[in-house]
Amino acid sequence: MDKYSAPSDNFVRNKEAYRGPNKIKGSFTGSFNASEEMRKHTLLETDHVPEMHPVSTTLNQFNDFRKATTENGVTSADIPSGYSTITRRNSYQRQMSMAPVQNITDLNMPVEFDCLSQSDEKFSMISKYIENSHGLKESQGKVNIHNIYEINKADWIAFQNNLKIIEESDVEQMLLWYKTTAKGVQKLVQGKDDAVVLYDRICRAFPENLRNIRNPTRQLIILCAVSLGKIHESPLGFCHWSLRGSPPAGYNSVIGAGKSGPCWDETDMDDSFIVPNGETTPNQPDEEYKLEFSEYILFEAKRINVKYVVDVEVIPSLLRRQASYGTAI
């Protein structure tokens, strides 16, 4: 069987999607809660941008804060030598755009989510996907799963109906992880046709390499339903194909093949979508790979839809946490 072909029909589950009791609207409901003291804080009074809550702060809210700071009379002439308002502002904006998303309401998506019960088969299926692809060894830490949210049935049916309009045969459809940052979510919500990369290993969807995390970190990661269409396999990944801007003629998507990936004999199915939740294994040893893990690059927004959102917590080992504080090991 080709490594990208769908498993047998024995894997197909036709069970109706679980409708949990906790229906949650995906729109943003937070507010900017900076105190008056913070608003009076200027770049002259501190060597760093004042700390703001990483969850409720969005780029628009940062602009509000920037406006409040400007109104306090801070000018370029007031900034000490070696500092630049623009440089520091851009640095802060970059930091915020790559910040993890920690609250389901901050996704700002025009859909509703249902919280899955931990006894639901889908919860077990997605949990297996997480456990087999986060990549942390026991000595490095662990990943705890707090909640798994599923897009509600009505929104899911609407996406499936849109896929039928494409009218393709023998289509590869998969559940793939999306790098979930404030900037990434904004791009997904906008729904514009552009190069988008997804992964079959959740370790690639975190804003930061899990091996570099030194303190417990809780965040949301998006799992998308993707219709790949006709696939072009390439040794090159997103960096190359995003610059090119489109797949080769006659293809709908590109897979940049990685050195390691899921065991394709262990995959599950979810509403006709392949769930590559097998353990991580090396790919064919006789091929040359430039990427550590495979990258799936799509160029049409209509082929991508959020299916699940997982609420996970990365907990580094005690040894690594001690190292982050400079403790002698």
C-alpha cells in the first residue's frame, strides 16, 4: 500500500459527532484590562515593554496600548541612545504574534465548539495522536491533555458540503496539526488563498520547540481537516513552496517528505478523514530527506477547516526545570 493511501474501510467510523454539554462560541469576548498605572508606563521608565497578559492581548489591543503610550508624550528625542521606538514596537509585535493561544475564546472563529467527553472514542483517538507525535522522551517531560473541543455538527456539515463542490475523485483527506500562534490563527480566520503548512506530528505545531520549554506551559493547538487533492511529493518544504506560491501544474498540494513520520499501518479514520496517529517511525532509509518531519503545503483556503482544538499542557521534567533556574546539577 502506498504510504499516503487511505486505510481499509474497517477503520471508518460513522458514529455521529458527539455533542457535548459545553457549547462554546469561538468569537473573542475578552477585554483589555490594562490598569491606569500601566497606561502611564512609558518606554523611558523601564528597560522593557510592560508585561501584559499573554492570553487577552491581541495585536489590536497592543495598538490601543501603543496609542496610550504615545499620548503620554514619548518621542524619538526622548529615547536614550541605542533604543528605537519602532524597533522595540516591532520586536514586541513579533513576540505577540508568535505567542501561544491559551483560551478557546481567543481563536476568534465564526464557529461553535463542543467539548468532548473523555469517555468519547474521538477523545481517545485524538489523545493517541498527541501521545504518539509530541516527541518528548520520559526524561524530558510529558504532555497532559486537559480538553479536546470539536467543531459543532452544523459547521462541520457545511465544510463537507463545500468540499463536494470541488468534485474530485480519489481525494486524500487527513487531519493535520496547524502551528497555533496569534498570527497563525489570524491567517486561518482570514481564509485567503495562500501557502499554508500543516503537520502530521504535533511537535511541529507548537510555537516553541518542546525540548526548549523549561516551565510548565498550557496552550491550545489546532487540528485541521484537510482535503489534499492531487499531491506532489517533494524533498523541499514550506520555505521553498511558499516563495513559489503554488504547487506544480496539475497538483493541488505538496508534501515535503520528512525523515520521520507516523506508522501508516496504525492510522484511524474520522468522518472519512485519515488520522495519522501511529507512532513516529523513520521513513525509507534509501531516500535523502532535508526535513525532520513531513510538511503538508496547501494553497487554497477552501481545502482547510478547523476540526478539533486540543487544550494541552507541556510539563518539562524536574531536571530541566532546575537547569532553567541555574541550579547545580
